Amino acid sequence: LELTPLPKRLLVVGGGIIGLEMACVYSALGTDVSVVELTDSLMPGTDPDLLRPFMKIVKQRYEAIMVSTKVTGMRATVPGIEVTFEGDKAPSVGVYDRVLVAIGRRANGGTLDAEKAGVNVDERGIIAVDKQMRTNVPHIFAIGDLAGGPMLAHKATHEARAIPSVAYTDPEVAWVGLTELEAKAKGIAYEKTQIPWAASGRALSLGRPEGFTKLLFDKTTERILGGAIVGPGAGDLIAEIGVAVEMGADATDISLTIH
């Protein structure tokens, strides 16, 4: 965050949450930002509903968003870093002042010599645990990134069922509990309600009506299964849905609460 001078053109390699958060920072500082992602979507694995309002905004702000595109090479030249691409809609070559590589993280279980204590570590650096976070060695427990699951600080401190995920981009994108993609994959019967922020006086007064709030609830019991929010402050607002999921609130509980 202390690059001097600020790059005029920045390429972010990796369209996951961390890469997009950094893209958001440098775009706000005046840098022309391009993002390249190997898969066919930014924030891979995220509910497509959440990405639509996000994409609508960043497409206007960023110089280029290249999905289904592979970086095949980088070369330092006098004008800048020359990057070559492979993909149907990608340019063959681009020149950038700086390149930020954000293509994923690894658990560090393989660096701890845990096997000396008899703890099993897989090839990805992850240590398998049971529901009590116990490893294969009964008196040794593991939490956090090396125990698998979302690599989030609050996940390590709580290891709870309803762990919120937040992309601190603009607009913010947040979700907690069951997602619609997971519900479909697991064959879970659910109902969905989606409320556009264009119907919110507060969102309109902020000049930010592009967001929405989405809730999934059980078809039979109406218990809240999960939810998602897109828009300014989504990372703060998602906690309310997290509480609803953890406490077993139903759709009526939410609708009768004045927000």
C-alpha cells in the first residue's frame, strides 16, 4: 500500500476476494486497474446473484476484466512489465507498471513438523480434524487455516457453523450460512426472497441503490438457512443474518423485526 510512485497501470492476477480488494484500493487511488482470472467468473464459487451488481460497477471503473484468461508469461522491459495472455477475449500482450499476483493461499501445516508428533498433514498443508477440532492424535487439536475451510481470522476464533464471508470491495459482498449454490448441489428444498435496495429510502439517499439483500429459508419450517447482502456496509449488516441462522430464527421472525 506504499508504492511510490503509484502505478499508472496495474494488473491484478487472480480475481478472488483478496485480489479484488486490492484492485478496489488502487482504483480508488487513481490507478488504471486490470484484473485477469483463469476461471470464467470473478470471486470463483460465489453466488452469481451477488456478482451481478458488483460487476456492473467494477466494469465501469476498471480498465479491463479478463475472465477465462491465462497469464502465459511476464517480462521486465524498459516501458514496464510485459505480460502475455491466452484466452478468447484477452489481448495477446499488455504492458503494466506493476503486477500484483494474488492467485491463492496455502495452509502452513506442512511447515510445522507436525508429523514428528504423529499428526497427519496432507499434501496441501491441511490437518484433518473432527467436529471437536481433534486431530488423529487425541490430545492435539487444530483450528484456523490449517484445519481447512474458509481462511478467515474470525473462523479460527469461533470455528462456528455460520461463518460469514465478506469481500471488502466497493460494493461490499457478504454471505453467511447456506448459499443458493450449495443448496442446489445438496438437493436442499428452500425458498428464496430477494429485496432490492432500490426500494430502500436510505439506499436511494446515499445514491447507492444497486445493492440487495437475499434470504434462503427452509420450505417446510421457514427457518433461515442463510443469506447474502451486496452494497455499502454489507460486511456490517451480514451479522444480523448470522445471528438469525445461529439462533434458528424463521422468516416470520425476520419480517416482524423493524429494520
